[in-house]
Amino acid sequence: MNRFSVSLKKIVILVLILAVPGFLYYLLTVKGKNRYKPLPFYGPKEVAKTGHSHHGNYIPDTIYHKLSDFNLVNQNGEPVSLKNFTGNIFIVNFFYTNCPTVCNEMNKNLHFLADTYRKNRMVKFVSITVDPQRDDVNTLKAYAAKYKLPADKWQFLTGDTTSIYNLARKGFLVNAVQLDKDNFVYSDKLILIDQEKRVRGYYSGTSVPEVNRLNDEIKVQIAEELRKIKAPDL
């Protein structure tokens, strides 16, 4: 093999090394499915007075809707607020223990996800009762026991009715209304919250395809949070 052939071979190998990662990135971000793109932000937003430069252009920052703090109690009688989810992605749903069908289906699917991420300390799960008058700590503890997951992975929360309903409507942006003693209007959505306490997705808790989509998008959100750690703004 002459020198020209050796040099040509080296050039081809170098081009492949440089080009293939870029091509794969293009496939994932442009030609791939939506799960490879950053997740959207839900809720009201406003333009901030601050901004940043991108390719020489000034771009105003956007302030996205965030959860307000809350004070509830979990199935072990422990107080729970947003500080309990510092550094966490968490998935939330609303339910009540006497719910005949929908809640059981939602929580069965939520259990699948919570068990999937059992060993991942970044991801937590929360179920909030819309019937706090009957779903006290002891009732929630008995209900949670059948899922056999620790409270630090999946918390079942109760509190006063006003706080819970305001949190549902103004924080998570879903319905929660008591019609009468035994009937409630509440969302069947599983809600994905990022580390900054912003809403990043809604998924039907009774739909297996939607739960699978949530599973994919939890991974997308994990990747987004890890990129912040590995590549902080300079």
C-alpha cells in the first residue's frame, strides 16, 4: 500500500469520526420523534426584564408558571411541602380512596412507573386526595400499603379541602371539585413537574399509551436536568 492510499484512508476515518456523531444528533433532534426534544412548559408565562445573548441576538427570558408552596401531610403523618422535592422531578395525580374505578386504574399505572424508577432518587411520585375529610393519615397509610413502595418514593397526601383544591386549580392547573358527599370532579391526568417546579406534561392516567409516553418523557426530563449539572451557564 503506497503513501497516498494510507493518507486517504486516514482522512476517510477522520471524516467519519467527526461526521457520524453530528449526523446522529441531527437524526435525534430533527428527524427523530418528539421525545428527543425538550418538553414544553404549561401554564401562563410572561416576558422577564432580563435576557441573554444567542448568536449575537438579545433574547428576553421567559418566566414560566411555577407551583406555589403547599403544606400537606403524607401517609406517615409527616409534613410535606415543596422543599421535600428539592432536586427532584415528580409526577402527581389526584384521587380518593373510595373511588370505584378510575382512581384504581390511575394508581395501577402510577405504581408501574414508581416501581420502574424505584432506585432512581431523582424521580418521585405523589398522589393527592380530593376527599381529605375521609382520607385521613390512617386511611392513606392502609391504601398505600398495597402498593408496597416506601413513602420517600411515592407519597399519598392529605390536608384541608381549601388548600388541596386551590393547589389543584392554581398550581397544577387541573379540576378538583366536590359535587356532594360521594361525588367529585377531578382530573385523570398524571402531571410531570421538573426540578424548577414547572409543569412539563399532562398524560391520561388510564391510558397505557399515554403512560408509556410519560415513561419516555421522564427520561427526557432526567436528561435535561443532568445537562444543567454537567454544563452550567458560564
